[in-house]
Amino acid sequence: MSRRMNRRRVAVLTALAVVVAGAAAVIGYVVWPRSTDFEKAAALLPADTLRVTWTDWDRLRDEFSGPDFVTNVQDRDLSVSSLASSAQDIDDAVGFDPTTDAGWEILGQGRDGMVVVLELDVDLDDVASGFEDAGWTRPSSDAMSGAVWGGGADVVAGAGLVTPELQFVAFDEEKGLLIGSDNADHLESSMDVVTGDTDGLDVTPLTDGLEQDPLDATAFIDDYACEALDMSQADEDAQSVADGLVAEAGGVTPLNGYLVALSADRRLTVVFRFADDEQASHDETSRAALLTAEDPGQMVAYPELVTSPRTSSDGDRVVISGQVDDDSAPMANLASGPVLLAAC
């Protein structure tokens, strides 16, 4: 083969490789999942987290700016923040307000404790100084890169706070994060997740059922929904009514994950995860039937809570989506037990 033909062959193969690589890049961009802020934040929580609450403060401020911002958000059931009710006290004590200074807030609760993570839009050094002035003990090293600041119940109370998730705190200045917990050991092990040394929580099996990144959301991981939302918490009469409604619906399968989320357009999405596709296919019908009932535990008629609902199954998930009006409280009614719709 002549040199000229060899050079031509190389040029053709090179051009073909470029085309294939370009096509692969396009396919990858379209097909590969891209993490949402909620998914990225959840990945900072310990992998054994059982319950997650998420509030997107940045987007909520865009939606409801004004002097009555927090009131408007809470009235619309758009904040599941664990810190919002103490925002003014936190500001007075340590110098930041989670409702105005945080980009987002996520809380993870597990058997060993809770962890709250806030992405702050203010100078973390100033926030850290505020904690130190209020009684928290600055660590001797790595104070702004993962070390746990000493605190406790007495320190929190002394600062005029009722926020157990801030008893012990840590900072990741590079990421702009404040991390808090009610347990020093739990926070220390959780920081391995925040710094990337240990894998964190993966909520994508639930969030893959969402069409939009939520403004607020509550997720129950694995079978924890069957424990936290179980109708056994209701009185005997409510349990009896619930049993009858479940039987009429065709029976339900125990949950392997549960998510309730609200988007900016008041679009409610409820995601149920099951052990396999067959269980999800069965529960698509029964969950849709329960959505037409009145919840004897919450004392709310689902048709009045969610309008024009649509139910579908996708692999091991069942997804219900619909509109809610400004006066309804879907997060309060669907994410704290007992909840008929989350029956196991």
C-alpha cells in the first residue's frame, strides 16, 4: 500500500472516529441521567438515611419574594424545613437565616441520628464566628473543612434555640456547606460522605419518577414508609375503615420507597416503589382506587386534595401526579402518618 493511500486511510478512520465520538457524546447527553439539585444534596446524606426532607430556598424566593415570604411558603405547604420555624432565633443567635441565606436545605433522619445540610449564600467564616461566639467550641484543626464543632443540648439552649439538629456543626467551606446533627459521632461519620470519602444516599430510584426538580419533597427510603406512615397509628375505627377501603381497592403491596414532592406549578407527584415490576403493575390499580377515597387517618378526601390525577407504572414504580390548589396541604396530609394512600 502506498504512503498516499495509507495517509488517506488514516484520515478517513480519524474522521469516522470523530463522528462516532460526537454521536456518542450526543447520545450520552440525551440518555445519561443528569443529577438534580435534590439528588446531589441527598447524596451528601448517610447511605442508611430513612427519611429525607428537602426545601429549595433559592427557587422558593424566586417564586414568592416579598415581606411575607416565609408565611406565604408555609401557607402553601411548600416548606418542609426543620429550621424555618426557628429562623429568627437562629439569626439572632449565630447570624444567619436559613430562609433567606440558604440556597437549599436537606434533612436526613436515621436510626443513629439526624443530619441537616444547608448550602449557604453568605460568608461561612462569619457564620462560624457566630457559632463560636454563641458557645460552640471551634476545633483545633480543619475548623472549616469537616471537623466537628463541640456543642450539645445545653449549648443550643444557652443560645436560645430549640433546634436539636444544630447541637453539633461542621463546615465545608469549599462547597459552601453548613452541616449539623443532634449527635457528634453521627456527624463525624456523616462528614466522610460530605467530603466524598464514603458513598452517600441514592434517591434516584424514587426521583426518576419526577418530571421536575421539586421545590419541596419528603422521601421515605426502602420500607420505612410502612413503619412511619402505617395505619396502625390510627384509632381502631379508622383502622377498620382503612382495611375495608384497601380490600375494596384490591389489596396493596408493601412499599419499598415513597416520595411526595411539589413543583413550582403546584404539581404534586407521589412515587411508590416496590420490590419488582409485577408488584408495581398490581398496585397501579389499587393505589389509583385509594386516591378516590377519604383517608380515615388524615380525615381528608383525596379528590379534594388532588385534582385531575394521573396514575402510571414505570418498572418497579407507580407514579401519581396531579394539581393541588393553594389552600390544600398535600405534604402535611401525605407525608406524615397515618396515611391511607401509603398503606402497606
